[in-house]
Amino acid sequence: MFDQYLARRYRTTTRPRKEDYLVRDNAAIVGIGATEFSRDSGRSEIQMACEAIKAAVEDAGLRMEDIDGMVRFAMDFTDEMHLISALGIPELSYFAECGYGGGASCATVMHAAAAVVTGMANYVVCYRTMNERSGRRYGHTPGVGFVKTTPSDHFGYIMPFGLTSAPIWVAMFATRYMYEYGVRPEQLGWVSVVFREHACRNPKAMFYGRPITLQDYLNSRMIVEPLRLYDCCVDTDGAVALIVTTAERAKDLKQRPAYILGATQGTATEGETMTSYYRPRITIIPESWYTAQELWRVTGVRPEDVDVVQFYDAFTCLVPMQLEEYGFCEPGEGSAFCEGGDRIRIGGELPCNTSGGHLSEAYIHGMNLIAEAVRQIRGTSTAQVPDVELSLVTGGLGVPTSAILLRK
Amino acid sequence: MEYNPAFPLLRPYTDFDNRGFWEGIKRHALVFQRCKHCGLFVHRPRPMCPRCLSTEKEWVPSEGKGKIYSYVTVHYEKTGYPGIKVPYSVVVVEMLEGVRIIANVEGIEPEELRIGMPVEVTFEDIAEDLTLPRVKKREVGSP
């Protein structure tokens, strides 16, 4: 039908010149901050945002009044206007928001980097705050009763059929993916087991001290077939903030800078938010593939050069799918790559989600993954990979997405 | 499917571009948007043909036959919609016209579901203002 997807045509002829990509090496993440991750924060989302931003400012060795830019998630319930009044920031010269749920995570850094390298701001905060466990849980169907009609055309084709929450939306991809490539549940289970191992080295992780075995995974209850409980990430209350500035300013700050080699966004035709079931194939994720192609294009890096990855792991099946879309594996080989766990755990050829990821550290919509990627560059992770030069993070997928590649 | 009347099923949002589809469902006719200029079928409906950029389009009745392309079965009630008793299944069906639709199933147990299973569309009148497409098993033989 739409032959352009089948050919996966990449528009190399119309892309900007690599030399014109100004972000490369000219911006850095210089501060990271977070609240604790919990099931019930006991305070407002805006207070948690303030605490995380304060921690990030202190981490960078800045003063709060140095902050002159902010990038938020479109899905966040807080905004820069109210935040600066609580934080004592006099003015902002740059503010922006990024759409599409977790697809915004690395995009916030991309926009912040663009702002600092073009001279629109000096120090830009990127943040996400959510009482996602004690408040509105993404793993559950949202409060109903007050809405009678779906809010858009898109939702009209899914909600009336009970296709009403993220686990169900992703499970539809998983069924087809497992069918086409003969994926066995235990292959996905290894993703869950290994990331839990990593969380057990991270005292801040929600599942610190609670290892699981493959048998625990297989015994965990079905949430939405084919996804079990341990295929799903951990609903979390918490906030994470990052500070982005120019490479030049980064040299004078407190921490070793995590230089931004590349930051890219991507969306692709015939997409929907998490229900792009109408494409000729749904075992590929065109947004992630395109974001990756752009990242490799602007950085000149190849997948095999990457030392450590934080994949957006809201569900286990998304990890093998991204291994394929980012070029670490051939199509259909991602689940075999994960099987047994040796290749994706610390000490393996591609250590993944070293803080425990969304599956076992916390689910802060991708932002805790970026903080961990920065720690890997600094050498301060609780599951540190030796001699990290290149640290990759991916944004939420199945939606317009984003990625960043950091270097030492 | 068993429903909990305390949580009515959400009604589809209708607008200028999709009204023909939902009006068709209401009268038990599955219709798809087809470009009058180049003949491309699309679903979901949209304002312009992505192949030839024509805005001339028409609603064409579907044969109502297809095969299951993917499926899920919701087991955990909080993940599912509270107005539908778990377990319930949702399927994506690839129609003979080359487009896909989302539907629930009628008379197919979760453990019977298979990718490639031939199905045909039927309709369930759930309320005065709500009719939804369902699919049931189709005897193969006829295409």
C-alpha cells in the first residue's frame, strides 16, 4: 500500500550537511538532580520538580539565578511560569515544551542544546515530575465516568474497544513481533532479570534488594497477554532535572561534562501515539529507526562504537526492538541478543540500563535514564562500565521519539 | 463481551473527516475512505490522499472479510477498561481491501486466537447511540 515504508527510504538527499550540525560537541549536560523514587511521594509534583532542579543546580556548581532557560514535557502538569516563582529565578529567556509522552525525554535535551549553542540562553533546565504511582498510573486505564466521548479521532478507534492503556497498546505490537520472529517469553524475561540485577546495585532503585529469577518472571501474572507483570515498568512518584549549557561554560563547572555529541528527534508517517497498527509492518518502529539514522548521521558514530546504552524500557519487548532499530542487531535478532542476559549485563558487549531502567529503577518518563547515561560518562554509576567514551540514551517509542549520544 | 453499565463504553469522537465511517458502523456497514483520483484505500480517514494529494474521496463498502493481524487479551482489570469484564480480547484485522481495523471478537475464546485466522465483520448494537464492529470466525473456502 504505502511502498515508502516497505523500502524504508531514508531521505539522505534532502538532509542538512553534517558540518552544519552545530550541537555536536558544543553543548553538555553539566548537572543532574532527582528526588527519591517512591510509591507515594507525599507532596506535590511542583515541589518535587523544585527539589530536583535545586539538586541539579547544586550538582553543577551553579546558582539558581544562573538558570535562564527551561524545557518541559507537554504531558507534565507543572510549568516554567510557576516553577520560577518557587525557585527564585528572576526571568527566563528560553522556554519550550516537547510532546508525545516519553518520546520527549531526549528531545528536551535537544531543544536545550539548540538554545545554548545559538545564544538564546546560558543554562537550560530540562525536567520531568510525576506522581505517577500515587496519582494517575499509566499502567491503569484512567479515571472514567466523567468522560463520555473520546477526546480525539485517534482515541475513537481504540478506547471503545477497551484498548485503553499503555500495556495494552504495546502488547499488540508484542504479539506480532513474537509471532514474526518466533520470540519466546523467556527471551523477553532475560531483559527483566538483567535490569533487576542492575537495580540491585543501585540503592536509589525502587527494586533495590529484590532480585528476580527467570522463573519468577515466567510465574508473574499475565497483565495483558502476551505481557506479564515483569514485562512492565514500575509506576513511580519522583522528579528528575538536568542542566544543559555550552561546552565552553561546562569547562568551568563542578562536574566532568557529559558532552552532547548528538541529539535527534524523529517521527514517521502513518504514526499514532502508541497504536500505529496500520503500517505495512508493525515489527519495525520507523520513528526510532529514523531517530537512530539521524543520530548516526550527525555524530558519525556507528552502533558498535557505543559503550553503554539506556534504552527506553517501559516494556521488555521494546529493548530487542530498539536493538534492531538502532542497528545493534539485524531485524529479528534482538531477542536472541537478550537471551541469557550475558550480552546486555555489566561486563557484556553492550551493557544496557545500568541503573535498573524503567523496569526496575524508576519510571520518570525517560529522564532517569538520561541521568544514568551522564553518570556513566562521569564514572559514578553504581554499575559503572569501565572506560566509557560514548553513552547512548533513547526516548519513549511507539510515539514521535528522540535520542542523545553523550561523550566523555 | 460482558459490560458493566456503571462504566459505559466511550463513544467515538466524530468530526468532518471520520463521520462517514462511524455513520456506516451505525447502519451496520463497514466503509473505508477511498481516493477518487488514484483509488488508494486509507484507514483512518484523513483529509487528503497521502499518495496523490487529492482531496476528492468517497466511502466504499468493505467486503467485511479479513484475517487477524495481531491480538491481545486483557487479564488485569485495572489495566483494562472497567466497563468490560476481563478477560477480553482486542484484535487488529487486515481486511481484503488492504487496510486494517481494530475490533473486539464475538464467539472466539482467547486461547483460540491466532494470527492469520480468517474473520468477518459483524456489528453489536450496544446502546441507542453506540454500535461497534466485532469480528467472528469465517469459514474459509470463499476468499
